[in-house]
Amino acid sequence: MFNFLINKSYRNIENYRRIVNTIKAFDSSFIHYSDIELQQQTSKLQEKLINGKSLDDILPEAFATAKEATKRILGLTMFDVQLLGGIVLHKGKIAEMKTGEGKTIVAILPAYLNALTQKSVHIITVNDYLAKRDAESAGQVHQFLGLTVGLIQQTMSAINRKQKYNCDITYITNSELGFDYLRDNMAIDTYDIVQRPFNFGIIDEVDSILIDEARTPLIISGPSEASTDKYKTSTLIANQLIKEVHYEIDEKARNTTLTEEGISLCEELLNVENLYSIDNPWTQYILNSLKAKELFLIDRHYIVRNNEVIIVDEFTGRIMEGRRWSDGLHQAIESKENVEIQKENQTLASITYQNLFLLYKKLAGMTGTAKTEETELDKIYKLEVIEIPTNKPCRRKELSDLVYKNEYSKWEAITNECYDMYQIGKPTLVGTTNVEKSELLASMLEEYQIPYNLLNAKPENIARESEIIAQAGRKFAITISTNMAGRGTDIILGGNAPAMAKLVLNSYIKQTFYSLNNYQQNAINKDVNNILKTLNSYPEIIKIWENIDIEEVEQYLLNLTYTGKKLNDTDKKIQKIYNRILYIYSKIFRKEKEEIILLGGLHVIGTERHESRRIDNQLKGRAGRQGDPGSSRFFLSLQDNLLRIFGGEKISNLMQTLNIDENTPIESIILSKSLDSAQKKVESYFYDVRKQLFDYDEVINNQRQAIYAERKRILQSNFTRDCIIEYAESTIDEILYFHEKEKVIENRENIIKQISELLNLTQPINIINWQNMNHEQMRIFLYEQLRITYDLREGYLEQLRPGLIRQLEKYYLLQQIDKAWQEHLEKMTILRESIGWRSYGQQDPLVEYKNEAFNLFISMVTYIRQTVVYLTMRSRLIVNLKE
């Protein structure tokens, strides 16, 4: 089977190479086209699609058009491997391309081709910074070719979002995409819907979004009425409980459980008879407080800023603004940190990333590390992973792991390694797992008087992210960073000349030199300083720059290099100065790169093995880009989480047996293999977690699609009367079925009474000879009574205000659907939490969950129909109240 997959992947690449040759043949003729002729290619290709050609038919010509446009606009010539990557993305697969292979511009090709159909194309990234950067740079190529490009940012209004989604190509983050989808399905007017139907999605850092983010569903919530006092009380109690006596911790499952002694003590302290009482539940509050105390640590899992607890993404090291842990955990942490406790939330709408991305007709993705997770990507998303060869052979040396007895010895060894690298001038990147560890190493380097740049979730460091990473390849540079996933900026040996030129030029004109650190100040050499001083003789430049918002500076400088844009005299002066500074830095950095290559390139230090091999591979992949030399080594200790939880005792016993002291590391192939095995165990465990989440959410997803489809039908309908009549007829059928199945003639009196109440009749329906009617005759008669009654109600309301009845119908329909769905979600959450106990009765929890969920859904639909009809037939009361 494995050989078959390898052969299949190889055959795909070989087939795609033939397409690459066709693309290059087109490209050789497009070189001679003028800008106008190249831009006219878009309308020519669209015309071919209208005349019956498929996207595959025009792929070579479209890719060649985008390739030539990229060369003219961005000054970048695509390699053959990038064309291969573009073909793989168009085919709806995942392209695994190593770090530094230019994934960002690869997306230009399939995005351009698929946008020619005038259906939505979404390029999805992990954060706002990358979405903005890619839209501003790669987006210029699409705009040059006559396509519209949109960018969705967190703070945008609904009107702006709608405009951006209506563009040919839209850049967006995964969370904004999901929340917009949920908000659209809570809209009360078609005008409020911002998204078009999902067509083609390209996911950057696809493994980070589809694997790492998939553990947690997206939830839109509103505040509930629950009091926050219990959280404060629970925190006080949790601080009195003793570990291993009153409670136990399962670090693998990240969970806590109370012992018998713990339960008794809690009941005593709270003065309650039963901790698990349904009427006054305390268990969840205390367990959350214990989790907050033991498992969720400040500067590792979250930071406190402006009296607010903000989550830190464990995979990217970024802060997650606006995200909160659910089920009361976030409130427990707020209580622990003694900040304002926000009210507990009630779920209004939710969806998992798995089911969100399965809405696309065609989905593709790119990353440097997906091969380790290809089974999951195939089983859940039906996405095949194709490994794209590197443009140049990788020359990175992966050195053996060094394992120390304790954590202090490990950090001391890392500091010594940084000192040695600094002495010879070799640039070094140190990857840490959290904010706390990154600041520990920073303080140790300060003692050694080693200059460094720190990049972690702290706001003051995030602001300088791209600049820090861009200059991490300079000689003598020591960079400490939390996880490198989705940083989106290459580490170029010798330094990134364009980034440095922009930084210096902007800092000088904005008079913000004071914000540059010593390392950057030293980079501003005498020649650059002299060029900058010439700006003082151009007051018009200073005036223009003062009017540019700091957020727009990058785009302004980018526009200066855009050959298709006509520059005014002032822009030309700025461009000339920028190019002179760029030339000087390019010269300096080129020489520096040659020296660094002789030293062995970038050295990457890992301070701990992550739970996932992918995250380790992302860190190592920063060295040895585009055929450059590089090296990587991991420093570990027996106190690291991975070793401590998974088999650290065996290694510890081995070190004791061999009488190895604390400062001597173990370095062996057997040890490395056991670590790989531990990581595979963790990956397997989290895959099971995600698979279980997917299996259970698949049940509610079918219900979600049915509810959202019904909402959409109502929103788009101009005549909702038919919907109300349909609901009323279904309700009549259900009442008849319920009573008639008992075959008791007296039940017919109950039927008449119940339907009379439903239709708000002052007197019960008078049926002559109803005892002799069969089921079908009675149904037809009640349908007629319904229509007569509704016609009278409609006529009455139309006299009060023309069009009022249609507004009321739509309002009641949407209101009751939303209300019932929210209550249903709560019931489903309770069911999901309790269904696991069925396994003790030899029943499959998933099968039982499906059965129970179906019954709950039928009950909800029945409730919606009855309530909507009931309220509509009594709408006179509401009108009278308004009058």
C-alpha cells in the first residue's frame, strides 16, 4: 500500500512536469507582450471558458500569464517547482513545499485561474498579518491582470466585509471566515449576509489550520444570566485542596478528578450535602478551578494584559484576541488571576473547522510539513498530500539530540551553545515552547552579555515580528522565538536588504530612530546616514510622509517598486533614495552571506521536543533554505513535559545506572527513536481527539445544515405565508397522528380542542357528524379551517398596516428558529458530556448519541412549527400593545 502511494505521488509529479513544459512554452511568447497585451489575457481566457473550455484546458496559458505578471510586478521569477506546486493546488490537493521555497507566490497561480470563473476564491491564512501582507504583495499581480482583490480584517464592518467577499479573490484568516459563516446564518435580513457560496479555498499553513486548530470548534456566544460568585468561591476552595490527597491530575488528558477525600472536604467547606446536585451543581466549578491552578499557567498558556486574560496559541506562540475557553474554564482562570470575571457565555452558533472547510466545492492547501499527518488529511478532508521537490538540494545538518538530567543543566548548555555561536559570528535561532521559557533564556543571555532579539506573544515583541525574523540571518544575530509556525517571513542569510531599507527609511522620516535597538542602529552605516540626510532638502517628501498612516507605510513603499504605477515627482525622489539605500544594504548583506556560508549557515536550537513532529520540523526547516547550508540540534531534559509524561523514568533509570552526572548529556540513536515514538503516541492521541470531535460534530452538522437551509429559504422568500401554512399543516398532521394511533373515538374531542387553541379560536370548531369522518376527511376539513382562519387574521392585520403580516411572519419564523436552535445546542452539549456513561452498559456511545440527537432534533422542529403558528395567530395582541 505504501509503495502504491509513493508510486502514485511520483506519477502525479511526472504528469505535472509535462504541464510545466507547456506553461514555459506559453511564457516564452508572453515575455514579448506589452503590459496592455498581457492584461488583455484575462478577458481572452474568460471568453474561452464561456465557449466551453474547462479550467484544465486553459491552465498552461493562465499560469504562464500569472507567471509573467509576477515577474513584472514583484520582480520574482517562478521556479519550475513553484509551477508544480500551483498545479497541485489547482487539482485540489496539498502541496508540501519546504520553508523558503516561495509558497506565498505559488498561490497566485491557482487563485488567478479559478477566479476567471467569477466564483469565489478564498486564500486563507493563520493570522491577520499574513493575510494583509499577502493581499498587498501578491494581490498586486491579480489587480494588474484586471481582477479585484479583497482583504478581510478583524475590525471591518459588515458592509466592508460584503464588498471584500464580492471581490474575485479574497484574503482572510480561518477564524474570520468561520465567524462570518456563523453570523451569516444568524442574519435577519438578506442584506446582512456578507459571504458568497464557498467555491475554491487555498489554505496557507494547511496543517496548522486543519490539524492544530481543529481540536477546538468555533463558537459565537452571548452572555448568560449565570452569576460569577461561584468562580471566586471555587478558586478559594481549590487553593485549599492538596494534590494527590484531594485531587489527581491526568497530564496526558489535561484533566483533573476529585478523590473521595476531596469531595468530602468540598462538601464540608461549601456546606452542601451533595456536590453533584442537579439543583445546585458545584463540581464543574471546582474542577475548572483545579485546572486553572495546575494545568493552565501564566506566560505559557495565557498572558494578562489590561486586566484581561488572553489565550496564547500553543502552536504559533501568538496571542488570540477575542478567543475564550469554554465551559467556564476562562472564568476560572480570571478568578485565579484576580481580574474582572466576565459573564459565562451561552452558545448561539458553533461549527468545527472540519465541517467548515468541507463546505468548499474544491479545497487545497500548502505547507512545509504535512506528510506526517497525511492519513488524517485524507480520511477527514479527502486531501492528498503531494511532496514537491526542493528547487535546490537541502544541505542542512540535523545533529543528534542532547538529553540532560535536569532542566537547569539543559538551559545552561543552550546558553553556552549560543555563546559559542556568537563568538564565531554564526547566526542562531532558538525556538522555545512558551513565553516563560523564552524570557528565561533571554535573562541568561543577558548575564553572558550576549545581544539578542526576542519574539514571543508579548505585544511589545509582536510589533517587531517581521523585522526580527527578517534580520535573524545576519552575522552575530541571536534570535529567541516561540513556535515558528506561520511566521511567514524567510530568514535570509546575511539579512533581508529590502526589509532593512524600508525600516530605516521609514524610521528616519517618521523620526522614530529612538525605537530602533542598538543592533539596528549599528546597521545604519555612514553611507546610509549620508543618504538619509539628503531627505532634509526635500520638505515635500517629509510632508507627504507625515500624512501616511503608519499601517500604510509598507504598502506605500511596495507601490514604489510597482512598475505598472505612474509615480509623481515626489514619489520618484523617494524611490530613488530607497533604491540607493537598498543597493548599499544588498552589497553589505551579500558579503555577509558569503562569510556566514563559510561558517555553516544558520544554526537552529530546539529547547524542547513538541507534542507534534511537525512543529519541530517547522523550526528545523528555517535553516538550509534554497540550498544554503545550515544545522539544527535539540537540547532536552528529563523534566521536559514529553519525556516526563511519556517514558522519562526508563531514561532516568538508565542515566542512574550509568552514573551520568547532571552536566553530561546523553546522545544516542536509541534515545532519539524513543522520543520519536513518544511523539507518535501523542500525535495518535490527539488524532483520536479530533476524530472523535469530528464524528460527534458530524451528527449535529447534518442538523445544522437543515436548520441553516430553512433559515436561508425564509430569508430569501418574499411570500412567507406559504411557510406558515406549511408549518400549521404539519402541526395538524402531528396532532392527528398522535391521537389517532390510539384508535379511541373520544380523542377526536381533544383534537378539536387542541387545534382550536392553536388557531386562537374563541369557540371550538363545530363539526357536524365528525364521528363518521375518517382520518383523511378530518385532515382536509381542518386544513380548510386553517386557511379560513388565517385569511381572516391576514385581512385584519392588512387593514391595520399593509405589509405588516409579512414582516411578522418572517420575524416569528427567524426568532423561533434561532431560539430553538440555541436551546438545542445546549441540550446537545449536555448529551455529549453524559453519553460516555452508556459504554458501561455495553452500548456504543456514538450510536446512542445519534439516536438521542435525532429525537431531540424532531422535538425541536415540532416545537418551532407549533410556536410560530401559535404566535402568528395571536399577533393581534402584540399590535394592540404597540398601539
